[in-house]
Amino acid sequence: MEKLLEILQRVRPDVDFKNETLLIDDGILDSMDVVSIISELDDEFGVQVRINELIPDNFNSVEAIWNLIQNLKNPKENPK
């Protein structure tokens, strides 16, 4: 998860990702931030976020993003 935090800090160094839990709902991250994060996730973790996964619940916190990565990497182990 440390690598994810590094990625998020590169995209938005002004955000306290360790403590924020409503990144999308509170408007802390905008659509361009999410696009940047998705690109970085693909580069770093080799996961491709599909359109049906572009929901606020998947991007509201670092934990939610980490869970999304894990689900994308191991879809049979973590069914949706």
C-alpha cells in the first residue's frame, strides 16, 4: 500500500490520503485526478480499471483504491 500512497501523493501532494475517506464525495479529487490515478495504477500494478468500476466508492479512500487494485489483480480470489 505504500506504493499506492506514493502514487497518490504524486498526483495530489496537497491531500492527506491517510486520513481522508470521502475523496470523491467531498470533491477533493476531480475527474482529471482520477484519470491520472488510473493511469498510474495501470503503470505500477498492471491493472486496468473498467468503466463499471468508476464509481465513487472505489476512489473515496486509499483503502478503497487498494481494495480495487487487489480485486483487479485477483478477480477469482476477490469476487465482486
